[in-house]
Amino acid sequence: MADVLSQSEIDALLSAISTGEMDANDLLKEEVEKKEKVYDFKRALRFSKDQFRSLTRIHENYARLLTNYFSTKLRTFVQISVASVDQLPYEEFVRSVPSLTILNVFEAAPLSGRMVMEVNPNIAYAMLDRVLGGMGDSFNKIDNLTEIESKLISQIFEDALEPYKDAWMNVYTIEPEMSDFEVNTQFLQIASPSETVVVISLQATVGEASGMINICLPHVTLEPIIPNLSMHQWMVESKKEVTPDDAKQIKRNVENAHVEVKAELGHATVTIGEFLDLMIDDVIPLKKGIDQPIDIKVGSELKYLGQPGLKNRHLAVQVLDVIEEGSEEE
């Protein structure tokens, strides 16, 4: 909101102009200069604030999923959060990361083009040390990684792409897949130098080690789904009519689901003392007569009443009655 001058300030300003202490043309020139903004065409803004907010939310979700994934896999303290989301030329991104670092290049079908997840070596080596049974100590030997170490680090972050798929699920269905592993940025070329990219920086802590994980997404790769990044498009729930084919598929899936069915002959209650005094040939009477039906449970729910027997020389149970929902049968 613009500053509002008091009456005394207005009087002082008019007095300064009338006495020649201040030139009105200088004031006008200063106002014009304030309205001018420098625009760098090399840093063309391709994403709107609305789309930026969507990308931020997606990667905040990914940070939470990634925290859970690495905590379970490494069995140590892991904390990952979004530090910043920026759009800049690709060449600027390459200059901003170390010349030797962990570069996981991946694709996300059906989107065309490649993306990259750059991981600070401190974080990558701490994870590698935990996977190999160590305490999670961080050390830097990126210039002489062995083939086995490269494979293990690549596998760690290849598995981390599954949570990335889940993070995008509400916006677009992608199938991330690792396509390359590099340690030298000179061999990393996923976009033209002037191409605008979105860089999501994640602050990561693994045990005592900390560093950044940068995810670089070229604009040309995201261009087909940019309309999906609209918050309005994302938040509105689309109602999809269930077709007969959908209903049949759901029925088939339900029919093929495996559930545990068990028949209980009865139950009894004994004390600890009675249990410890049990001897061979002792009999524990059940709280159910031989002429009473037995309970047949699906999972933990009582669903049927039946009677035990044999079929083809195998133990079997015959269903006598169905327990309807809300029945007081026990």
C-alpha cells in the first residue's frame, strides 16, 4: 500500500518546490524509475505461481514419503524437507552443483525427456555406509568409486523412485525408471543450456550427515501436463461413472481375494494353575455341546454356523446357517 502523506508533510513539500529547494521534474523522474523493472530473458518464467504451488505440494508429499522410505531402509534417523523451489536456465543449474557429485538420471513415462536427482555425496555415502552395515559415517571418495559402490548407490535411489510415483498420483500417473548414473556433470545433458528447468531442493539429514538433494525437471518434459498443475484442476474431484466393465472387474478382483476361514469347535477357560498341572490323557471340556453347531468365522467375524465331518477322507465342515448382519447369534 502506498504511503499517505500528512497535511504538514504536503505543506513542507509544496514549500520546498516553491522555494526551488526541490524540482518537481526530479520527483516525476524518480517515480518513473521506480516503475521500471529489469527483465532477464535468459531466466524466462515459464511456470505460474499457481503451478509453482502445485509442484511444491507434490514434492512436500514426496519428502514425507522419502523420509519414511529411507528411515525404514537405513534404520536410522532420517529427515527430509523441501528447502526451495526455483525455475532457472539449465546451464545455471549445472553450474550450481559440484562438478563431481551423485547424479541419478531417470525418465517418467509417458512423459518424454529425462530428469535428474542430484544427491550431495555426504548424504549418498552415509546411506551407503548404513546399507553396508556401518554407523552411517559420511566420507567423500567420489573420484574413485568402485563398480560395486556405484551399483549400490544407484540401487538405493532407483528404489526411491517408487515414492515419487505415489507423490504424483493425484496429478498425473507416471512410471519413473532409472536410466543412467553419473558422477561428473560434464556428462550430464538432459536439456539445452537455455532451457528453463524447475529445481526442487530437498534438505536431507541422515544420522549425523546432512546435505541437499536437488531434483531437476525440464520445462519441455513437464509441458504436456502443465494444465494438470493448476490448483483448481488438482483440487476439483472429477466424478467418474462406473461402467459395466468396471463393475465386472471389481467383482472379479473381490472374488479372487483370499480370506481366512476357520471353524471353531468351541472354547474353554482354564487358570494358569490348571494349565501347568495338565497331564497326558487329561480332558479339557469345551463350552459347547456335541449337538450344538460350531462357529465358522471369516477373518475375525462370525459368518456361519456349521457341523464338522469328513469328505473324501478329509476333515470338512458343512454350513448349516448364515449369520445375517446384526444377528445376536453367538
